[in-house]
Amino acid sequence: MSTEVPSRELEFSIEIKDVSDVQKVFGKLDQNIKLIEDIFGVTVDLKDNTLSLWSKEPANAHLARDFIKELFSLVEEGTLFSPEDLRKMALSFKEDQKTWWKNTFGQSIMVTAYHKSIRPKTPGQVNYVRAVHQSEMVFCIGPAGTGKTYLAMAMACAALRNKEVSRIVLIRPAVEAGESLGYLPGDLKEKIEPYLRPLYDALYELLSPEKFHRYSEKGIIEVAPLAYMRGRTLNDSFIVLDEAQNTTPEQMKMFLTRMGFGSKVVVTGDITQIDLPAGHNSGLVLIQQILRDIPGIEFVYLSEKDVIRHQLVQKIILAYEKFEKEKLNR
């Protein structure tokens, strides 16, 4: 912690129901507190159950105090966060003057099988969750690590749990990183499995492997490649199309017209990572022009500011964007 003590001091008491919550909030070797000190411009000290903050700007101390109180509330609810999560939350809390946080961050989407509370962590994610709640069809476009797929699946599981839909259908096109199904070992099911594995992994965490397999056997949850959707009508379903940048315009049209009564559709993708063969246009790129002005359909755009991964991921995304712009200007 900082050794220089500013002239202003603000002290307040916090009620700590569980001593282990202190380490969850402060982090190992107080690394989270060091982040809070840097972001809010304060010095923090904890003795017994009294938290002291010093700052040359009293407003900073009050803002940091409110943020720390929110962190303890989240931890009591079972929310866990990494130092990088906390950094993003602190920056959002400070930049937006708590407005979006107070209104929507505290609303958990669901609690996983392992007692982890899932909730949006950036203003962009909050807008995404709002759009899915309010619209029947949502397109979420943004870079890797912004939570596009995971949040969509969490909202789907919550909708199923709340009996808003009777089943979940999760879909991916079988196009990845230039590989071909024909070169993979095994039968068709085994060839498709690697493309769907990220969806399985997320469902295991959200529901537990046992519950997922039970729902899968009953047809309540279906995870399938896009080609399996042709000719079907999906009623009373929460439908998620992931990696939609790897659909052709024809495939996108086929998928969107599968929507039936009582269903909600969420389409996610990253238009900077298109793996289609050369000469093939992305359906996700084209659909932004076709459906832009249709009521009931909403487009949400996430950016590097919404990345909830290692901070290097954010820097990598910005570096690629800079490289592409320079290449276009040559």
C-alpha cells in the first residue's frame, strides 16, 4: 500500500459477516486493494472492522468507499471476481458515477451449480443483458472475451429455470480456424464434437454435468451444428447461434427463419475473426444492413472495454485494430 498519507481522512465501519470475505475482497497480498488505490486515487487501511481511506480529494474517498461496500455485498451473495474483473468493475464504477451499477449490476442473471453468481460486469454487458430481456431477437457483436456467448447461455438457463421457455437450443456453424471436418478422426458425431465443446464446457459450469446430461437426454437442451437446423421450426425456445460470423448469408437466413412462437433468439459473433473460405461473405456482416430498422430486433456492440479476460487480451485487440487500419491506409 502507499506510504504517503494525504491530508484528508475518511473513516467508516463495515460489518463483516464472514472473515473469509475480507480476503475475497482484498485479494491475495491485498492486490485488489492496490488496484482500488490506483484507480480511485486513495490510500486504504483496514484494522479490525474499520476501513480507513485517505485522499486529497474527498469525493474520491467517498466513491472508493461506496465501491468497496458494493464488493462486500457481492461477495456475501457468492460472487467471485479476479483482479482483472475488479479492475474493470472499478473503472466502470468510477467513469459512470455508479448510475449503471446501481440500476443493473446488482441484478444477478443466475447462480451456477457451483454457487457462482453470474452478472454483467461492464456497461456494455449491462446493455446486452437489457436488450435480451426486452427484445425477441438480439445480435451481439464484439471481440473475444467480452462474454457474448457465456452471458447468452446464462440468460437461456435462467429463462428455462423461470419457465419462460421450455427448452434451450445452442447452435454453432462447423467452421473453425480453417480446418475441415473431413480431416478430423471418427464418425460424424465425433467430428462435430470439437466445434461444440466450448458450449458444453459453459453448460457444465452453469448447470453441472449431471443436470446438463439429464436435460440433454430429455431434449430440454440441444447443442447442435447449424446444418441440423434446416427444415425445423423452434417454438417456445431460447435459441443461441454462436460464432455467427462463420455463417454464409444463406445459412443466416435459414437459421433466422427457424424462429417459432414464444421463442427468443440471440446471435453472437466477432466480425474480426471470420474463418470462412476465401470468396465467401459473412452472414453476420450482411445482416446488419438487412435487419437494422426492424422493430423487435436489436443490435448490441461490445468493444475491448468489455473484455473480461487478462488485460493483455484488451491490448492485443487494440493492436490488431491499429494494424488493420494502417493496412487499409497504405
